[in-house]
Amino acid sequence: MVTAADYQLAARTNDYQKVYTLDEPLVTICIPTFNRADLLMNRSLKSAIQQTYTNLEIIVVGDCCSDHTEEAVRQLNDPRIRFENLSSRGQYPDDPYFRWMVAGSIPTNRALESATGQFITHLDDDDEFTLDRIERLVEFAKQTQADLIYHPFQHLMGPDHWVLNDAEPLKCEKITTSSMFYHCWLKCILWDPNSYLLYEPGDWNKVRRMLELGVRTARYPAVLTWKY
């Protein structure tokens, strides 16, 4: 279990601090997916590979996909993309609401285990980034030296009905998987597939545990994600 003392010790090291001084740090985008190949290709992955910031590692992990996801990803022939399909589906609760809270946590953790970037971000397979999102957040991270950055996002609440989530204050329902960007050291805070037992969605559970370590946070003021 990672403690506040572990974080405080790590954050004082040169290795931790030097990521903020790199001209073009590597950014890892973690994308879990399950049998939504066309949506993945036409929305989330498309917005990832078209980023204005190009020093990317894009890790797509299938939650035991049985459709044509692997073939579709490989046809992109983009050396920045790595695809892995898990051999078995994650064990999630039967209750639909609890399942929504934690679905995708197993492939997300696998992506985190494989990540080598200096900064980590996430993208659900049905969400999309603005095309300059990574470029903006890398510069913002250098300016603020924040461990965790978050930002407003547009949330689709019904057919053609978008609602602005202003991400203020930083609490449950004010952050989503696709609106966080953080220092690579924090990849040790994995998604908890049992967070539904606390009535917490996996993304907020992860952020809450980061905050309990005492991490430095910063809010970028612009909308950078469209959440479907």
C-alpha cells in the first residue's frame, strides 16, 4: 500500500522532478476497450492519434474482446500504439450500476503496468479529446509542476444535449477518467475493481487516494474532453 510518506519521499527526488524539465516528455494514453471496435476507431483512438503533441505512447487493452478490435487497431500501423487483448474478461458485479462504476478497471490496470511515459492520461473508448489537449496539459504541467491536473469537460446527457461539467471543486462527479493527467509515479495507484463496495466509481476512487497522499493538484480552465 502506497503511503503519504512514500509520496513525499519520492516527490523530493531529482528523478521525480526532472520530468517537468523535459522538452517533450513521453505521455502515455491508456485506453481500455471491450467489443466497440468501430467506436474506438472513429472517436477515442482517432482523437488520440491526431493530437498536436506527437510524443505519445498509446496503450489499448481489450477486456477479452471477441470482435475485430485487434485487427482494426493493427491496420492503423502507428508505431506509437500498443495493443493487448486480455485472455479473460474482468470479473465485475452483476448489478448494472455497480458494474458501471468499475467496468474496465482490469484492462486499465494492465495498461498502467505497461506504461513508460513521464505523464499518464486516460481515455474511455467512447470519449474523445480536443486535438490539442495533450500539448496544452504538458505545458501546464511544466508551469505548475502539479502531480495531478484535471479540467472541465462536456458531458452528453441525452441526444444532442451537452452539459458543461466545470470540474469545480475537485470531488466525486467533478472528474472523469478522461479528464485526468498526472505524473507517472502515480501509476502505482491502480484502479480498484472493488471500489463499488464503497459506492465510489473507479475514477474518483483513484483520485481520492491520490489526494490522500497529499499530491499537488491544478485545474486547467478549458474544456479538453467530450464525455459520451
